[in-house]
Amino acid sequence: QVQLVESGGGLVQVGDSLSLSCAASGRPVRYAMGWFRQQPGKEREFVAAIRTIGGGTSYGDSVRGRFTISSDNGKNLLYLQMNTLKPEDTAMYYCAARTYNSLRVPETTSGYNYWGQGTQVTVSS
């Protein structure tokens, strides 16, 4: 079992920056971790992911160049630095973990087997 707890969400203005964190506990072996987001009535969207074993990162097209994913494996923490925020970034952001191996950075919800409860990010114009 893996427990994931997101934090850092909030209300910000257009152009602001915000940093999300995800604290992981439980099973220590996590091959990949990622961030997804979901707006009301829409499917969960891939934001960014990192292979914690093996290396590599991947970003969704809408956030590439503005968001940065990183991890501190020693502290079991995952981060998402979000810069130049836009109103369309408003969503519930979810942390995800994969506890089985992957040759690539997984970019779909089916690529992860543990999820956090989410943290709300609202970007006001």
C-alpha cells in the first residue's frame, strides 16, 4: 500500500507561481510518480511524471515549459513547480504512484496504481 497526500494548492492570480507537494508513505518502492489534474466534467489529464527508478521526466503539452516536476526520494516527496499560471490551469491536482516497473514514464491514468485525494488549484483572472 502507498499513501499519497497532496498539499500546496490554493487561489492565485494569472501569471503567479505555485508549488505543489506530495508526501508518500507506505511501500517504499515506487517506480514512477506523476501529477494529473481534473476539471469538473472532464477526464483526468496528464500533467507531468518522473521515473523515480531509472530516471526520466515527461510533461503534458499544455504545461511543458511552465511546470517542473521533481522528487526527493530520500524524503519521499514529489513536487510540482507551476509558473506562469493561466486560468485554464484551474483544476483539482492529483498525485499518483506506480509500484511496478515501467520502461517509460507513464502518461496515462492506467499507468498508476495509487492516487492521492487531490489539492485544488484555482487561477483567477
